[in-house]
Amino acid sequence: MKMVKPIIGITGNFGDKGCELAQGYYLSVVKAGGTPVVIPPHNDKEALLRLLDTLDGILFSGGGDINPLLLGEEPLPQLHSVCPQRDEPELFLVREAFHRQIPMLGICRGIQVMAAALGGKVYQDMYEGQGARTEGQGARSKGQEDCSAFEEQGARSKEGKGQGARSKGQENCSAFEGQGVSSCSLPPAPCPLLKHSQDMPREFASHTVRIAEGSLLRELFGKGTLAVNSFHHQAVSEPGPHLKVSAQSPDGIIEAVESSEHKALLGVQWHPECFILGGDETMMPIFRWLVDEAKTFSQAKHIHDSYISLDSHCDTPMFFTDNSKENVAMFGTRSDKVLVNLPKMTEGRLDASIMVAYLPQGERTPEAYKAVTARTNRLLTQIEEIVGANSDRVGLAETAEDILRLKLQGKKAILRGIENGYAIGKDISLLAAFKRRGIVYMTLCHNGDNDICDSARGNGEHGGLSPFGREVVQEMNRLGILVDMSHAAESSFYDALELSKVPIVCSHSSARALCDHPRNLTDDQMRALAKRGGVAQTTVYQGFLRKDGCATVVDAVEHLCHAARIMGVEHVGLGTDFDGDGGVPGLADASEIINFTRHLLHRHFSEQDIRLIMGGNFLRVMAAAKQSS
């Protein structure tokens, strides 16, 4: 891909002469290697959404106060002039850019808009607000502020299928806990509130800020203290669930925030664009960061536009109900109830998702078999219903050719699978019936032994595949159904690997070397799988990524990198387990798939590598299964 200068949208101010922009903003972006374009203040949401599709990054510029009514507050006497032309469109832009993973930089008012839009809070007047807050805490007065800053900013808890759906027998973790900033260990000291609106020229610094260890700003500037300018009376009071504090002034005012979820988000309270006007390039690392992240995002968009991206495992049908209209609405709109739906697939530039009919292991009686088969058919029907009702934007697929055809039509693709061979009981003829319904793979077991094989969480009933299980694998080969060995015991895995004439898959399994869990694959399993042409799809369930602490997208990337080192990049991919407890900060739902691609680019995977990882490898094995039938 030929690299071009990324397009950086800069929000314009609104004054007596209409839209205006201080030159420091665009000069700094140009010097950093970007192409600046001005975003005039207007509230045509459709036009703003179309604009977002053209941008590689956004800079939210400084300006007047935010209307407190938009933040659920009444105005204080200290409130200055607000700009209603800017407030609503900029809050909208932040939220929509956040959903699309577009890199963002907020400056002064911009940091406040970012925080407010993403669930944080802003002081209408920091002098009044800081004093009121500390008096309420009984800790310090307005004139004597405690500088033990950088309080823990815990991130939100994402329940996943802990929302009353299932646990799949796995240990649950509140995956978004503890992603806040760590204490910067600043010593407590009496610090009067500083003057935050300097009278000296704008290109000169007037006070210092302390930068947290391990923060993005510390990485950019390589030091813990930075001299900055200051022109504000409003400030971020709480960063909210998606941001964390990365710098504070000596009086405890939040001076910078960044993403708590490993995304390209940065906000600063000072005006770094002013320094370049005096020939001072001290603040250029901030603008180079924005432009570099915009380049990476542009490259990620190009990869997703040029190739098929596929998530090999999601459990969204678990959230379907008997109300088909409710299911259709949940999938067709940006519902918070599910992690995979059309808007989120569009935002994350995900082309295809394999939705499975999940069956928890139950009793093995004739009555139970009849019931579970009926449930499997009902779930597959519900998948077909949600696709049919949204046929202008999505279609059913069974092959790579189907996915590509839909992609060229501007549509997403839904493929079908079955999770747990319990669906067929002891009736092998049901495989052909389910193949006619369009399934591309069947996971042979779940958390418990069944009539086909032993599970990683079972009792070792068969010592691997049962005699019936061997027939099942052979029949799946004949029909062109992929054999999925996620959840299987090692004995079952090796039996299937040896028996199958088609490469097998592990649709959602991570690396045991990094997280010792029986559901994960050992290095020996990975080598054997690669030798037979199979693929292992890294999953993003907390319990399979880390045994201690809470996992993030960085851990998911580490698992994939490990698998690629062991197996080769031609045998790895992504199977999120979204809506089945899968999802971690930075890769929390389908809208954040492109953030995973961004992290792969940061780890120096090539475009060709990422094409294979994000779908090419799994599609290759699907094609092999089709050819064998």
C-alpha cells in the first residue's frame, strides 16, 4: 500500500464571522505530516457520519464553555459563554468516532468534550468545583489542595454472557475492572490552586504538569514533568469509564487523559498548537502521535476494504428470544444487549461472523436428544430470520465466494455453525440435515463429555473419540462440514487430527503457554495442527487470556503472536466468542475489530499477514472442506 498523508479533521470554532480556526492547529498538523481539513460547526448528523468515513484522525480544538444542560446540569454563575453551534455536533462526533476507532486528540475544550461524550464529567468552573469537591470529602480546602493525584480510574465492568445467559462453565471475570491509571506515587503536598488562565503570550509556558509513569505522554516526551501554557477555567473532573488520567498540574487539576482501553485517544488541557507559532517544536510529539496513529488507522481501513475479515465464533443467538421482532431489532440497530449486530459490524469493518447455535451439555436420554435437536433448529431459524429481515444490509453465506459477493454488494455476511455435537445426539443422519441448513462447522463437544468425544472439562469417558465419534468425523468430511475441536480434550483433538481427511479447526482457542487453562492449546497441539494444515483462532475470553488480573486487547494480541511463532502466520486467526463471555477492553465488541487490526500493525505484521489472520486462513480451510465433499 502506498502511504499517503492521512486526513485529519479539525473542529472549527464559531465566532462573529462564522467558522474560524487558529493557525497553530493546522500548521502543527501539516508539520507532523498530516492533511488538515476544517470541520465547520453544524448539526447535520448524516453529513457528519459521511464525513467520518473520509477521516483518518480528528483534532477537537479549543473554544468556549460546554452548555451544562447537555451534561444534565444547571448553569453556575461562573459559567462563561457557550457555543451551541459546536456543542451537540462535537459530542456526537466524539461518540461516533469512538465507535469507529478513529484516532482522536482533544485540546483544551477538546479534552472536555471527549470526556463528557464518553461518560466523564467536567467542572463548569474548576475553582468552584475543586473547592466544593474537596470540602465534601473533608480532605482539603480550595486553597490547600492535596497533590496525591492520579486516583484509580476503574473502567466499566462488561458482563458479557454473565447478563443472565450462561457461564459455559468458565470462571467469570469483570473484564473491564482495574483498567484505570495506576498511582503515580506523587508525594502529598499542600498546593494552592494555580492560575490556569495566563496573561503572558500564548506561546510561552506558565506552569508545569506531572506525567504519570507508563502513560502515553511519558512515552512521547520521555520525562515526568512538562512546562505548559494554560487558558481555561473549565476542566475534566472525572475521566469516565473509557479514559484515564495521564497528567495533572501540581494543584491536582487533570491536565491530560488517554484511553484506558488501548485505543488511539489523547486529550490535553493546555494549548500545544500555540508553541509552533513562536518556532518552538517542544509540543510536536503530540501532533506526530496523532498523525502516526492516523496513518495506522488509514492502513487498517485499507486492509479491511481490500480483503475479507471474518470472526470465526460468536454466540449472539444466545440472546435471541421467542419474539422475532425483538431479535430483528436487536440485530439491526446498535443495541447494547449484544456485542455483534449490523451497526457494530459496520463500525468495526467486520465482513463476516460465524454465529453458532450453542447447546449446553445436558442429559443423554432420548427425550433430551429430541429437545436439543429441536432447539438447534430453532436457533438456526432465528439466525435466518434476523438476516432475512435485514436483507438490504446482510446475507447468509456458506463459502468465501458468498462472503465476497456480499462484500461487493456492500453487505455483511452471517455464517452458521453448531457448538456442541450434542445437537445430533446419536443420530448421525442429522449431520446431513444440518448441512442442508447451511452450517459450516460443528464443535464436537462443549464443557462435558458427550457421545462423540471427551471434553477438556469432562471425565475422559471415551479416551478421545468414541466409535460413534469416529463415524461423525468421517461423515463431516464427506459432507464438507468443518470439524471444530475447541473445547475438546487433548485425546479427542489428536484422534480427530489423525482421522480427518480435511484440516481441522479450533474456532475459539488461545495459547496454554500464556494461560494455563485446559481449554487452551498446548504448543505441541499447535505444531501438530499446523502440520496438518489446520487453524487455531485466538479467542478473547478473559479466563483464556490471563490467570491473574484482567486481560485486554494487548493480551489477545500476545496470544495470537505466540500462536503465529509456533505455527506460522498461515495457521492463526480470530474467533472472539463475543456474546459468549468473550470481549476485553480494546476488543469488547464487533465495533472494535479494527482496533485489533491496528494493534497487529503496531506489532509489525505485514498487510499480507493480516489478510491471512483476519480471515484468509479460515477461509482456506473452509474451501478445503468444500472440495472434499
